Amino acid sequence: KGPDPDLAAIEERMRTVKHKVLVLSGKGGVGKSTFAAQLSFALAEADKQVGLLDIDICGPSIPKMLGLEGEEIHQSNLGWSPVYVEDNLGVMSIGFMLPDPDEAVVWRGPRKNGLIKQFLKDVYWGDLDYLVIDTPPGTSDEHISMAQFLKATGVDGAIVVTTPQEVSIIDVRKEINFCKKVGIRVLGVVENMSGFQQKLGAFTFRKTGPDGLEEDVTEKVLAEIRAVAPHLEGLTACTEILHASGGGAEKMARDLGVPFLGRIPLDATLSRAAEEGRSCFTDYKDAPSSLALKAVIKKV
Ligand code: ADP
């Protein structure tokens, strides 16, 4: 059997891509796509030429998170053209190919693998500093084939996103072992939804009166705090929401000998940026989640 012509085509296509980074998670809903989207925004804002490839074929959320809902892919003689957010930030997703976003994609493995292959082989990215690849959760068929396809071209590594609880961490351990098995370097683990943080001024305070009715006493409480302790103004209050019975992602990373990149708090601002399809580093740059994301990305 001779060399696979598809692999040769992928290798050729990826020649103009300097760095390839996978974003993985063990479970869905932990913030993997949010991280991939914001990482791409951050790299683009640092004047890098960035491509974001969404191969989460059954749940493509990248178009919405980049503010590109309803956009379509065009074809040229060079290949499929990504949809551009900015000149230096192009996006490719199956989400752009579905006539109805409410329609479920029910595909078997071979068809999914075929599309992933096409995404790697037929998209005309041009010269890229970074290709960020958002993958489906778990260690499914798609991962195995993607690992095979990318092996030929070399991938810089994977960033693994998890939430703090053991139910998520257990699956992430599998994910990291998968990476080790297929020879993909783990660039690091990110703990997302790690506690809830708000600046004091962002809280509302309520008090239940003798009649059982709730009264908003925010102004009163804040005025009292300012009067006696003005230095508390910038204070951030934190509380755990998802309980890390096993010590969370940091301990797991230490146990498995992979880098821990940091924690991103649960923060309504990040969910808002994702819903609006915007970068959290421009309009919301002082939010706790944006500051934490920035610190994490710096370490990558
Ligand atoms: P996944 O890709 O792992 O399935 P998503 O990135 O789609 O997860 O995130 C799931 C939901 O959680 C989204 O609505 C997203 O806006 C929200 N989300 C992710 N991270 C945070 C966070 N740190 N704070 C608040 N909401 C978040």
C-alpha cells in the first residue's frame, strides 16, 4: 500500500501554518469552545494571523461565539474560504454548512472523519501563525482520526479544559492519557468555572422584612461599607460553586505531570461575551474572567 494521498495533501496544506493548537475537554459544557474562541481573539489582538477550526461536528458553537451566525463558506479555486471576523481571524465550522441551525447532525464515524479530513485538507487559510482547533468532547472517533491526520504535519500540543469537580476531572484524565498514547504534547490544563467572583460593587444586597417581602438594600450596604472601610471598594468576593472533592485540576495536573495553566472563574461577563460573539478582552477587559483568561493565555 502506497502513501495515503490525503495525508500528503494535509501535510501540503498545513505547510503554511506555523503553530497548531488543539483545545480538548473530557465532557461537554465545561467551556472548551468559549476558551478556543477567546484564545483566538487574544492571538488576533496580538496581531497574529489566526485560524479557528471547529471540528465539534455534532455541536458547533463556534460561529455564534465569534458573532458569525448565518454566514456561509465560499469556495474558490484555492479551496474552501474561511469566514473572517477580522482580516487576521478566519473561522471554519460545519455550522456554516447547515441550512438550519436547529437541525441535528446525525452522522456516523466515517462521514465525520471524512469531513475532518476535508477541513484539514481543503480549507485555504493562507499563511497562519496559529491554527486553533476546537475538538468534540471526549476521546471519540474524531479524535483518533484527527490525531492520525495531524501526526504527519506535527501539532504543537493540546490545551485541556475542565471544571473543578471530579466528574469532569475523571474524563480529563482519560483525555490526557489519550494524548500521551497518540504522542500529542499536553501544553497544559485550564480549570474553568473555578469559583464565582464578583467585585464588591457588582453585588446586589437584599433583606427580607418582617412582612416577608424582599427589599433591595444595595445602596445602603455599599454606602455603609464605603464609610467605614473605603479600602474594601475594589475587593473581590469569591465562593466555590462546583466542589472539587479530588483537589481540582491543579492536583490532577500535578499527578499526571502536565503543566497547570490557571483558573478562570464563573463570570456572567464571559458568558455574555460568548453569547454576543465578542472578544472579552476589548469591552470587558477588566472582568475577573478576562483577567484570568489573559494570565492563562500568557502561559501557553
Ligand atoms: P463546551 O465547549 O465545553 O461544550 P462552552 O464553551 O459551549 O462549553 O460553554 C458552555 C456554556 O458555559 C456557554 O454558554 C458559555 O458561555 C458558558 N461559560 C463557559 N465558561 C464560563 C465561565 N467561566 N463563566 C460563565 N459562563 C461560562
